Amino acid sequence: MPYHDGAALSTVYSAARDEGYGFFASNVTQFDVLLGLLRGADRVDADAVVQVSRESAAFYGDGDPAVGLDAFGAYLDRVAERTDVGVFCNVDHVHLPDQRDFLDTVVETGFASSVMVDASDRPFEENVERVSEAVEHVREGDRETLVEAELGRVAGTESGVETAEEDAFYTDPEQAVEFVERTGVDLLAISVGTRHGVASGRDLDVRPDVARDVDEALRDAGHDVPLVVHGASGLSDEQVEAFLDAGVPKFNKNTRYQYEYARTAADFYHDHADAVRPPAGVDDDRGSMFAGAGWSPDKTHFHPHVVGEEVRERLADVMADLSDLTGSAGQSLYAGR
Ligand SMILES: [Zn+2]
């Protein structure tokens, strides 16, 4: 079925929170990654939330994010029709105020199920002001689109913005209630000790208890606002489970998929380094699989579709496992519809 708007996504997150499961919202940096993730979600009957950043939109548009977002949206719409689950797209990290023109593009394209606007590196009052304006702007659009914003500060590098460890801090529950009431956001990204980018091997002081306190404060104040944890690639399975238990239904993941892509392609070409063969009488003394133009490729391994298919299958397996971990497997609200 085609991908869905914010109203449908809101229903999906509500069901997840009621039943205690969640989603990895998955950044798509390349089309084989997208198709692999959808294949995996479809295989285990999990609705899928994919994400595209301005950076990736620019990549798809060969430097032009507006062209790239439009092309990505058209592609996603068509391939989502082939799945038997709900497919949603979040536009990730539109940094305010410097990427405000890209928010115009998102609204004009009418493409997103949700969009994250990020002024979390600004002082509280400015964050409130910029996000409020963005929420108003998004609601003027034709398509119903949820808005996510962030309160607190997550360490690491995201869309070129670097936040040092010592500048990161946890989200305050009371401030979260005030932020939601003043901005009208639909989802709230909180800072709970994760990092953007890779965090494996680091000792993260992750705080599911902070997530629980923020969730409870919002519920007590009468707000049905799902929480989001960014930088989830660095979390262990146990930590993800602890955040699910604390009421978090959305986890942003990006780095893991980039790693799986590179690893799968590197392993494949390493295993098939002889897929390009020297002409008769020429010594095979190359250091890599590529040599002179006179060498002939064995297309059963050399063709880009072959490694692309390897990547898709790997990402499908990863998505299926991750859907088991978050409990979204078997829970599609759209399976068979
Ligand atoms: Zn993020």
C-alpha cells in the first residue's frame, strides 16, 4: 500500500504505546537500504517508519535537496504499494533556523508523514519560538504531517552540528510539559544519554528513568505525545527494552544500517575478488579486483545488482530482527489491508 500520512502514523504510535512495543525509525542513505528495510518489515508484518534527512535528499538530488526529496517521495510511494504493511516517512533533523527553507520544501512537497524540526542547540525560549513557528507552518500544508522536536541536548554529530559530551544534558520533565504546551508538537525527542553517530564501546550513561519521568509528566498533564530516542545505534538490546518499558515507542537508527551496507558490500567483493579476470597471457598480479580495461568481468558477481541484492537481503534480516526486539513484528495495523 502507499505510504501514509501523519494521522495514520499517530494511530500506529498510539497502538504501540498502549501495547508496549515500538519502532526503529530507520534512516535511508541509499536505495538498497530502503528496499531491504521494507522487505524485512513486510516479512514479519511490522509497519515501517523510514527517515530521510536533508543531507540524504541532497544526495538523491545530486546536490539539490528539493529534487532529491521529490524523487525519493515518488519512489517510496510506488515501492510501498508492493508491501503488505503500513509504510511511513519521517523527514529527520531539519535544523532551525539555518535549514528553514528546506522545511518549506517539505511542506510544498506534501511528502512527509512526520517531520522533525530541531532547534535544540538554542536556548529554551528560542527553541520554543522556532518550533512553534514551524508547527504552524507545517499545519498549513495539504498533507497531515506530524511534527517532532527535541528538548535537551544529544551528544555527537548530526547534520553537521557537533555537540560535545560536556554540553549534552538530560531532558527535564517539567520543562518538557511546558515545551509541548507552548509549541504544540506531536512527538518529543528527549536527551537520555545516547549519542548521535557511533557509540559502541563507549560507556553511555543512558537513563530510561528520565524517559519514564518525562512520559509520566506528559501523561499526567493530559498530553498524548510519544517520546523519541535518537542515537539508538549505540544502545544494547537490554537498553532498548528498558526504554520500551519506560514508554518510548520511537527509536532513531542510522549508523547501524550504514555499517551493514558497507560490511556486506566489502565482504562480497572480498569474497569475489576474482570476478574480474585478466586476458590470456597476462599475469594475475593485481592488488584489487580491478585492473586494466582489457580484463573481463564475470557478471554473476560483478554486476551492481548482485551486490545490491546482497545488501537488500542483509538489511531485510536486520529489520526483521529489530522488529522482534521492539515487539512491532506481527503488529502491523495494515497487514492484509
Ligand atoms: Zn537525531
